[in-house]
Amino acid sequence: MQESHVVDTLVEELSGLPGIGKKTAQRLTFYIMKMELSKALSLSEAIKDVREKIMHCSRCYNFTEIDPCEICSDAKRDRSVICVVENPSDVNAIEKAGVYRGVYHVLGGALSPLDNIGPDELHLKELTSRLNDTISEVIIATNPTVEGESTATFLADLLSGKGMRVTRIARGLPAGSDLELADKVTLARSFEGRLNLK
Ligand code: ZN
């Protein structure tokens, strides 16, 4: 095939996605070029919709179509317990495990000096502003990675002396992995076996 600017652009856009190298991006581009026009357009529409209609919940910073999100506005959830996670995908994983009935707070990542992610880059102030005497426990459920563990230590110090129980989900999750990759049973056990930090 002749060089084509539009083709190159799509290859470039796709190869910017996580886990997609140049080869895969080319393969996907060829696939998309052969797709029925209506299917290709609904794919592009879906990308546009997800970007335009999904926002961060102003309370917990999870992705949502409504603000506050469904979890924050669910009267059946226990609002006295806040589970702190790194990313919205972690909320999904915990919700799927079905063992937790409290609310969440999404930090938007973990502390990582090498990537210039310090406390100001995370939703930490927003977390402390949610804390009052109706909160009985904060469960730290950052990933069992170096960054996740140092974020947990930082949080434990930040939250100490604020009058609520501060816990960390138990080890048993494979070290260095992401919460979202843990199976339901492991995730459920790590919630049940959470440890007091402060
Ligand atoms: Zn929310």
C-alpha cells in the first residue's frame, strides 16, 4: 500500500495506548480499514462518548456519568467507611469481589518520586477534607507495589491521630501486582484480614 497520512495518523494514535506496540497498532489499523463503515463509526462514537460523558465524581474521584457517582449517592452504602484506592479500575475490581459495602476515595495514582508524582499530584487534600467524626474507618487499598506501599505508609502517617481506625488490606495479594488483577477470593480475604495501621 502507498504511504498514507491518515493511516499513519491512526497507527500513531493507537500505538500511544498502553500495551499496544507499533505492530499491534498496524494490525488494528488494517482491521479497522476493513470494518463495515457503520461499525467503524460506532467505535469512534463510543470513544467520543466515553471521553465526553464520563467525569470524575466530585466526592470520591471515581469515573462516573452522574455526580455524585452511584456509589456515593447509594443510601445503602456505609458512608462511615472509606476505602482508598489508586485508580478507578481498583474500585471496579473491589466491587466485583462484592465484599465491601462502604464508599471509596480514588487518589488518581500512587506516590512516585521518579515520575514526579508527589502528594500534591494525588487527591489527598480532598480525602482529608472528607474526614469528620462520622468516619469510623479508612481502609488503605493501594496496590502491593513499591509505590503503593509507600503511599500506604504516607497515608497512615497523614491519617494518624484523626480519630478513626486506619487499616491496610492484608498481604496475600501478589507483591508488585495491581489490585485489579487479583482474583475475587484473594481480594475478599485481603479485606477480611485487613490490619490496623494506626
Ligand atoms: Zn463518588
